Amino acid sequence: MAGRTEAGLEDLVGLFVNTVVLRADLSGEPSFTEPVGGVRNVALDAYGHQDLPFERLVEELAPSRLLARHPLFQVVLAVHTGTPATLALPGLLVSPMPTGQRPDQV
């Protein structure tokens, strides 16, 4: 997503990496779908401001800094392709859901 709004980059193929910091309120024991829907809306709104330099965001927010953790986020989610990982959650049955063909299956 990062940098894809610039006309000179439209024809490029490759990986553009950018961290999007989002805040989610998990107080009050919400169902799984409640915060997911809220995060979706926040993420779509954040994409509208993707050209804002990260350094300026940190400067404007002026978060309190602790050396024990990152100043803006505590959890990072990433999507990786390749060998599927297994996930074990006590008390839950977890199974992968196909999302389409992998590039090596085309």
C-alpha cells in the first residue's frame, strides 16, 4: 500500500512495506467481530493519510517513551507466504482456510 499513490510507482511490481499503527479498544470483553469491524474502519481511514511521514506522526503525537517497548505499538501482525504455520490454542479447534492459489501453484 505504501507509496502506491504516486504516479511514478504505478507500474512497479514488488513489495512495499509500511507499518500502519492502529488503536483498538478491547475493554468490556467485546465479541471477536466487534473490534475487527472497528479496526477495519480505522484502517481504511488510516490509508487516506498514508503519505504522512512516520517521523512527523511521532513528533505530533509525542508519545511517552519507554525503552522497554515501542513508542506507538505493542503488537505487530504480519502476513507471510510460504510454508503454512500451525497454530495451537488451548480449548479451540483451529484449521486453515484457503485464500486462493499460491504463486508456486499457478
